[in-house]
Amino acid sequence: MKVWERIESLRKRMREEDIDV
């Protein structure tokens, strides 16, 4: 189980979508 990888993927997707959270 790699939760960090999932979080990084989400962060990368947000960055690509230009979303600032």
C-alpha cells in the first residue's frame, strides 16, 4: 500500500489542473 504515491499523484493532477489548494 503506497499512500504517499497516491497523494503525490493527486498533487500532480491538481498542479496540472492549475488548482491551488
